[in-house]
Amino acid sequence: MQISITARQCEISPGVRQFAQQRLEKLYKYANDIHGAHVIVRHERAVHVAEITLRVNGNELVVTQEHAEAGAAIELAADRMEEQLRRLKERRLDRTQRPVGEKGANGAVSETADEDALADEE
């Protein structure tokens, strides 16, 4: 995964950059198909705003958090990104593990309803 870190209207120490990189690499446990991450840290009115954008197959996830310190803002944003990735992973698993007879998102009729209709005819 390619991680880029950008600072706007502030300076980020090498320690905070390394922390951000290590923290984002932990997101691999939720999705192996992460193509890249972009972290933008900017200073606005005495707070640091951290914005993390992840590119995952077919999706772009964006999280924004603010805190007085840059490292804490990155940590909060990474926590929210973990939540989003966990929900995305659950949706992917639900889609692949759905039983054949269950009604899908496209509104297809379930097989159990067809079987009930046939039983009523007999």
C-alpha cells in the first residue's frame, strides 16, 4: 500500500509521520485490497484536522477528525477508518455468504416462496 502524508499550514514531525504510517498499515487486517492511503493534516483555528482517504477496490473511504494535537487527530481518524473498513468487510462477507433462497438486493423472489406456492397447488 502506498501511503502519502501531506501537511498544510503546519509542520509534522518525523515521529508523527512514522506513527501515521504504522497505524495505517494495521488496516490491512480488514481489507487486503487497499491500493493507497492519503493523509492530510492541516492546522485550523488552534486545532489539527486529519483527513484520511483510502482507495479500496471500487470504493473510496474518507474520514475527517480534529484534535488539538496532530498525532491524536490521526489516531481518531484511523479509529473511525477501522470502523468503516470493518463494516465494509461485513457487507462483503454477507453478500458472499447469503443463502441461495434468500431475497437479494435486486428484489428476486426467494426459492422458499416458490416451494410454498407449489405445496399449496397440490
